[in-house]
Amino acid sequence: MKIFALNTSREFGAAIAATVGIELTAHEEREFEDGEFKVRTLESVRNERVFVCQTLHGDATQSTNDKLCRLLFFIGALKDAAAADVTVVVPYLAYARKDRRTKPRDPVTTRYLAALFEAVGLDAIVTMDVHNIAAFENAFRCRKEHLEAAPLIVRHFHHRIEIGRRIVVLAPDAGGVKRAKAFAELFADSAGRAVELAFMEKQRSEGHVTGSAFAGDVCAAAVIIVDDLASTGTTLARAARMCRERGAAEVYAAVTHGIFGFGAAEALGSTDIDGIVTTDTIGDVCRRCPALAPKLAVLETAPLFAEAVRRMAHLSCSHDNLVPTKLPTHG
């Protein structure tokens, strides 16, 4: 088994490899004067099970498209180099939000993304908390491992909300109701506490957000607003404000992917929000948004991805009759 991490995800990939118990495999990313590049392995991958880590958020060094293109080309190069099986480990999967047509002639970008991966010969994908898991399952025809951050986030809150305080989990839009319900059930089961649900309306069209309906009692409660990602932060800020107007005692935001782009620090810096919990799927959030650092708790996900790599490696052995590699045990 070999694990690669492209340069912009090297720190994350190294954490996965260290947890599995091996070192990252060497590769080269060479830049050309006109902006083109090449990516190649510096070690043989013939008949190997290969894992490639690359998160797909844009940053100051490379855009989302740059990272995606490098990943696709590298998969193709690995298959050409006779890798037996290539799995991508994508903590944040880009282009997953546009998973259906909401207007005439809309693109279904999730399906196109899956087709690109299929075209270069991808065998499997590991990712976390995609926007719409049903659309993801339908679009990607390769093996899939979908991870959830909810257990990490629930564990974070176990001892941070005082005993006796009502807990309400809020879905900030209709699309998040199932996610919020699953989160509330997990919280209730694991903590042995009653957890209630609330829901608010949100309609987005051409960048404008509308909707004022609010269902649920948050008065004197600790509210946890649950979502898969936050970009500008306006949805979370709007939800927090509506909770405060209805008498919420504490308001927290819990999102898996903290994109936190332009304007997020201002929106989420509001006193309506007591704390923000996110994961490290999109780099060093505190470094990118220092103004939010006092409110932020960033949870490590590399151990979850490392365990998925172990499982996928064993699956490759059993399904494809490859010679098994002895994997290190935990600890």
C-alpha cells in the first residue's frame, strides 16, 4: 500500500499516513512557465494499492479547479504506471452543492464531477459529509466510503452544555432537516439527554436569501445549528439571530466544512453566536480567519480517514485478489 498527498494537502495526508503507520510516498509536482504542470510518482506503484489525499477547496495558492485538475491527472498517471487500485481521499469534495436542477437548463455539477473521476480510471473515493449523500451515491459509480463528522461534534458538546439546560438542534433550511434529526438522535443516545428539534425556512435565489418561518421552541435553550458547510456565514448568522429573538440562552454553530470565505468573519463574529465548531477538512481555519479564533473549535479528522484507508485497503485485497499487505494495528 502507498499513500500520496499532493502538495497543498501534504500536512493532512501526512497525518493520515502516520496514523496508518507508514510514510508518504514521494512524488513530484513540476510547474511550467505558462501555468501548466505535471505530477508524477517518484516510486514504482506497479500492482500496488494506492491512496491519494487532496482536499478540493480553493485557497491562496491554488484554486479549486487547479487542485481538481492536478488530482485527475495524477490518478491517470498512477493508472498508467500500473497501479492496481487507486483511491482518492478527499476531505472536502468540491462542486457537491449543485446536485440537482432548480432552474431550467441548470447544470448537475456533481454528476459531471463523478464522470471526470471515472474517465481517468478512479477505483474508489473516501470523503466526508457531502452536501447530498443520495446525489453523491447516485453520481459516483465507483466504491465509496462516506464519513460523518457528527460523532466528533457530539462528543465535543457532551460536557460543554450544563446539565439541566434544554438542548435544541436547529436545521437552518429544509435540506438540512434529516441531517439535524440524525445529529439530535445521536446526541440523545450518546449523552443520555433529551434533545429537541427546530427548523427554519430558507430560500435562496440569485444570491438572495428569504424566508421567515420558524418551527420549534428555543426559549431558554442551548441551540446547536447544524449544517454541512459554511461559506459566507450568512445562513448561520441569520439562524443565530432568529434564535436569540426567540429567547435562546446559548447558540452554537456546528459545521463540518469551514470554508469561511469573504465576509464570514464579520457575519459569524456576531454576539448572537457563542461558539463555532468545525473540522480540519479545509486547512487551518484559525490561521485563515484569525478574527474568529476565539470562538472556534477545530476537530481533527485524520484518524477517521486513516481508519477508512485501512478498511479500503483490506477490501482491495479481498475483492481483487491482490497480495495482502500487513497493515499496522492501532496504537
